[in-house]
Amino acid sequence: MALHFRKLGSFLSSTHKSRVFLVSRPVSKFLDTPRQFSTSQTLFDPTTVSQNPEEEFVKKNDVDFLQWHNGGGMFHKSALIDPTAVIEITALIHPEAVVGPNVQVGAGAVIGPAVTVGQSTKIGYNVALTNCTIGDYCIIHNGACIGQDGFGFFVNEQGQMVKKPQNLKARIGNHVEIGAHTCIDRGSWRDTTIGDNTKIDNLVQIGHNVVIGQYCILCGQVGIAGSVTIEDYVTFGGKAAAKDHVRIVSQVRLAANSCVTKDITEPGDYAGFPAVPVHEWRRQVVALRQKNNNK
């Protein structure tokens, strides 16, 4: 490069009236000159950083992991994977997992030991599946976590916090869709179960031992506490919730922000905290408004 810093400095000085440091050598010579470091400085060496974390995992942990031919992901040789499955690079399939025909596993996803994924299911980026079975034709969006331990603790006689065993599974039916960053815990005394054709939005929490029937809809930020039983065709509006151990019969619709605190035994629409039949909730709202207006 023919341009010198002296010329560039003169231009800047004349244009912007600013002071610059002048160098008498061409820029090319300046850039080609090696920088000097003291022996006490630590230099970044890119060769020490693994370009493929999955390959590094293989080298350090288990030589029985291999690269899948269709997508470049890694899998354990004991896993049963249909040849039509796509496992994208950086995805990882653990020992004894079963992956059915036409399954797509996105980059960064992890399918844990002995997990089963049914045919034509799509698993998004960074999904974590452990201690679970996934049915056919499901869609699991990015970042969802299924099969991790539920939240169960108690204080023993010595005053110590003790974790309750969480040893069962989460079972997802067929044609289920699970939104991004939704969490479904595995069971402790019964399997957590999601029925066929149920649709779950983003950021939903489903606790351990929950049983949800078929054709249910759970909108964003719904929270279902542990051991709840939800029958078929139940709809939860956004941010609706259910306390632990309640039962909700079929064909119930819950308005947004409502909370189920006791069993619902009759089909219909419910709203409020605690959730009551919607016509009763409306009367409560009108009465409260009138009371406030009379103050």
C-alpha cells in the first residue's frame, strides 16, 4: 500500500484540525512488522480451541461415538437410528436411543440414553430430551427440555433439605407440538403424560406426574403444578395455572390469568383466581366495579 500515515495524518490535520501520530513508514511495512510481547504475557492460540465440540467430547469420553452420515451429528454406536433420519452437526445421540424414520434432529439438540423418538418427528435446535419417549409426527421447538427431574424436596428430621427420587419418565403422544423453551418434568410416582394431538405453546411449565389428555391446548406461560390430571379437550389461556393434585374434566376452557385451586367437575368456561364459572366471575367483576364507583 502506497499510502503513508504521514499523508493520512496531514489530511486529517487539515480537515479536522486534530492531532495524530505520524509514522514515516508505509502502512504495509507497519502491518508486516511483528509485535513484541514479554514472556509474561499469555497469547491466544486458536489451535488449542476445539473447532468441533462433539469431536472433542468423543476423544475425551467415549470412542464409541461416531459421525452420522446424514447431517454430520454424533451418535453412539449402540443407538438405533433409521437411515432416513437427519442429525445435524453438533447434535448428539446417546447410547441405546431409538430414532425413527424421517426424524429431523436440529443442531445442538441432545437425545439422551434410551430415549425413543417416533417417525417423522421434528426436533428443533438445542432441544434436550432425557428419560422420555416421543411419539410420531411431533414438533418440538427450539430449546424445549423434556424428561428432566421434577421439583420435589422435603425437610428431614435433622432439618436438612432432601431431594425426592424422580425415577420415572415423560411420555409424549403422537401429533403433539411443544413450543420453544417449554419444560416437561419426568414423573416420580407416575409417568408424566401428554396425550395425542395436544398443542403446547412457548414457555410452558408442566410439573412431574402431570397427565394431560388428548386435543388439549396450553397457551404461552401456562404453569401446571405436579400431579395434576387434565382430561381431553381442555384449553388453558395465557398465563393460566393449576395447583398441584387437582383434576379438570373434559371440555373445560380457562380464561387467561385464571388459576385452578380445586377440582373442576363440570365442563364449561372458567375464569378468575380462584377459577369459577365464567358467568359467576363476570358478576364478581361487575360487583367490584360498582363497589369502587360508590366510594
